[in-house]
Amino acid sequence: MVSMRQLRYFVEIVEAGNYSLAAERLYIAQSALSRQIKELETTVQAQLLTRGARRVELTPAGRTFYDGAKRLLFNLNETLVRTQHADRGEQALVRLLHSSSVPLDPVLMGRIQAFLDANEGVSLEISQLTSEHQGDDIEQGSGDVGLARLPVQHRHPGVRIEELLTEPLMLAVPARHRLARRKKVAVADLRDERFVCLPHPERGGLGFRVAELCMRNGFFPHAARATSRKTTQLTLIAAGMGVSLLPACMRSIAPAGVRFVPLADEDTSTTVALLHRHDAPALTYELLQALRGTAHGFARPGRRAAS
């Protein structure tokens, strides 16, 4: 029978990339580690790893086994966490993910507090994760609800994407910038500006939306000398490093040296979406219902997106 120890050893080897480093991390002899993996392969009746010159590689059977082993180990750890919460008299743990472009402003925090008030004993674990990676965590069971900026490029069969709200994008500039006192600014006027945030080549989210608007006006945003896809870009703007197009809600966390200017163009909004599993438990749906109430604090509620 396969033991949890063997699963842990196997996963550690894959993630370390070789037996030597894995043995160091596990504080065991490399020979003992090799013996455990040989016993594991004998038990499952399949070769899981091949040794290369510098790294181990997963066989096709190994890739399948690795995915299953990760889930088993996660589920075990999750069970232990929930057991500890139960021992402290807490009913459950719900995990909320949000991207850096969806700050937990007073409106969102008010809905979260309402959920906690209605569910005494429930704990909420909040983590920041990119819009693209939220779907991975939710599908794998390491997250329950996500707050992401559309578009989300990578779709997951088991994860539903539901538009929550839309809000305007605004130009964020240093307080002394030439455009800081304008009542409105057209996106086309930003052709020669330096942007502190550029899109990731393999991700959607806010950066993708900003680049889309710029290209619609005939240019791709020029990179500033210092860039960031996190809320650090607000600090860069305040320091005079460049400009960015940001959701209106980010005014609540912006430092004093940043000015937000409305855009003159039509269709310059951005959409926040809820991510959750199709088969989410009842408690997760309660959190979803609470967050849906957030839409009343913004421009207008969204609609259900394709899953």
C-alpha cells in the first residue's frame, strides 16, 4: 500500500527537481529516498520518474500520479486545518482570493463583515492572487471564491466566472503631471506617456484591458523605467515614474501624490468577476451572495459570464 510518506517524498523530488536537493529538504539520506521511490513504483506498477543529467523528469504516468498526490496531500492538510478550527469551536474555513487590482475597499469589507456576522464561528482566509491563477486554485480546491479582473484568459471546466460589477477606468498621474488638472482626458492623449504597468504576455486581467484600450486608439503603452502589476504601481506614480489606467476603486488606497482623472472616451469601464466552483458548498454560496450585494455600491451589477 502507498503511504503518505511516499507521496510526500515523491512530490518533494518533483518540486526540487533532483534527489539530492529533495533529500536535503526532507532531512534524510539520498539512498533512503531512492529506496522509497523504488518501492512506490513497485506498488503502483509504473515508472514515475526518469533521471536526467541534472534533473529528474516525470513520465506520463508520473504526471498523472503527481497531480493526484498533490490533491491528496492538500486534502489531508485541509482536513487537519478544519479539524483544528472545529476543536476551537469554529465551524468552517472559507478562502477568498482577490487580485491586486480588486482592493478590499470599505464597500467590499462591509459585505465581508456582513457574511461573518451572519455566520458566527466561521473563519475567512484572504489571499492575494493574480486573476489568472485564481481559477487554478479554485479548481484544485485550495481556494473557494475569487475576485478577479476580466478578461480571464484561462478557463477551467469546474470553475464558474460570474460578472459582479463594472466601474470606470481612470487616468492615474503624479500630482504635478501636466494632465493632473484636466477635467477629462482622452486615451489617445496618452500616446507619448510612460506606463508603470504593462500586460503580461500570457495573462488577462487589468493590464490586458488597458493595452486593449490603448491599441484601440492606435498605440501600445510605452513602458516606464520602473513597472509593476501590483498596487506598487501607485507608489511609482506618486514618485513621478509614469502613469497608468486604474479602476476608480483604487482611489481609496492611493497615496496623496496621485491624482485620478476621468477618461473622455466611451466604453472605458472594467469588470470585476466572481470565480467559484460549480459544486461549491452552501457556505461558499452564502459568501457569494454577500459579495453580490457589493454591486450596489458601484456603477451597475454585471451579468453571468461563460464558464
